[in-house]
Amino acid sequence: MLDRIPIPNPFGWEGLSTFSLLMMLAFLVGSYLLPKELERKKLDPSHSDWLIFLGILGTLVGAKIFFIFEIWDQVFIDVPGYDGKYTYPLTHWNGFPGHPGLWSSLFSGGGLVFFGGLLFGWLFITLYFRHHKLDIGAYYDAVIPAISMGYAIGRLGCFVSGDGCYGFATDVRIPFFVFDFHGAHPSGVPVWNTPVMESIMAFGYFAYFQFWARYQNFRKWSIGAQFLIIHGFARLIIEFLRVNKAVIPFIDPPTLVNIPDANGNPTFLTGYYWHGFSQSQYISIALILFGVYLMISKKLWLKEKTNV
């Protein structure tokens, strides 16, 4: 893993973050694709800059908020000798000793949950659509290829930087899909390469939307609904291999459910397993159901009639 690209300098700066570079590339590619698709659909491409900006803002805000939800049980804990599980994290930047702090986690460079970014990004741009009285369904369909490509590139950023979006240990050896993890908490244990798996799937449905579906004259909202269903299924499946705690465990959870320090990481990875639906899986199911609802209620499998 390469967390940073070292650059010699007299200031002690560690170098460029590979995750940040690929995230920036994802947004740049999106900013290239989006106006072209708006023009193709005879929509106003002048809105693309604002949509990209609000998408970035929503991604950063939502991804951080949902990350705090994921580590809630590590931030707000009962520790003997301290003044309470809710007051201490609010008044101390780094939280309890040995546990992540609320504010330090919220404003750190790492710890981003894609679904939080997706939902808040949609919220921000929906408010923009309503404010400008734009055709929401048509504009949503236009942004889907850019979102798909951005997600594919962003997941590669997770892999390159080794930030933690990986699977648990496995004895299976499949090129590209299993690798010896040496990331934020190095271990050398072979784990499921879930970032690359997700990236491959995202490139796949980007190709579907970019090179076929958008030319099929589907009804408004159809591309957006298809994205919800396809992406929801992709993320639902991949979560069975990823290291993510269950919201409500269906079976007894592993001995270690929170990522330990580097010394304990091999034990954590080899003893981890899926024990119930994670936060991301519940959101995936909700997206799938909403996409199916849109497809059925609006008969989105049909195509618009064209004048011959």
C-alpha cells in the first residue's frame, strides 16, 4: 500500500495522499462527463459546476457523519474514572484514551462512508434542483454515469492507500480478489480485496450506463432507479466479505469487532466474520426497495415513444 507519495521538502511534510489524489481524479472525471451528458440530453450544462460542487460538499459532510455512526460504540463508551460516556467525548478532542475521539474523527482526513456521501450529495443537489425548478428526474438520470465512474475511481483510492476498506482473512487465493494486507494497520494476512472488487463492479455498471442504457430512450427516472438497484445489490453482496460490524448481530459476533492497533490486527482479521447486516447493508436494501418502487410505480422498464 502507498498511503502517500513522498516529496522531498524542508518542512517535514509527509507528501501527497494517494487517496486524496484519486478522490480528486474521481471528481475531475465527473466534471468532464457531466456537462457532456447534460448537453446530450438537451439540459442546461451551466448547472454542472454547481452540481459537482454540491456533490463534493455533500460527499464530505455525509461521509463523515455516517462514519461517526459506524464508530459510535467506540467513541461513546463507559470508562471507569471518567465523567460520563456522553460528556467526555464532547469536551475532549481526542476522546477517551485508546479510543477514537468524536471531534478528531470528524475532522480527520480519513474515515469516509460512501453511502453517507451519496445520500447527502443527493440531498444537496435535490435542494438545488427544487430551488431552480429543474426537471429532477431528467437531471438525476444525467448524473448517474458520472457517479458510477467517480465511485469506481474512489474505491481504487481505498485500495492504494490501504485505508481500511478491506475484507477479513481468507485461505482462498484468487489473483486481484485476495491480497496480503499491508495498510493502515499492517498485518501481512491474506484478506478479501473488497475495494478492487467494488471498483471492478462499478466500472462494469458505468460501462452499462455510459455506453448502452443512456441511449435506450428509457423513461425519466429509469436510469436513476436502475442505479439504485444495481449499486445497492453490488454493495449488499460485497459487505458479506468486508470488515464491518453488524448493527444487530444475527449470530455471536467475533471476539474482536473493533479494529485494534497494528499489533492486534492479524488476530482481528483472522478471527473476523460476517455476523449480521451492517449499516451499509441496511442502506443497500433501502436503496434497492426504493429503486424497485420507482420502477414499478412509474413503469420505468418502458421506453419513451419517438417520432419517426
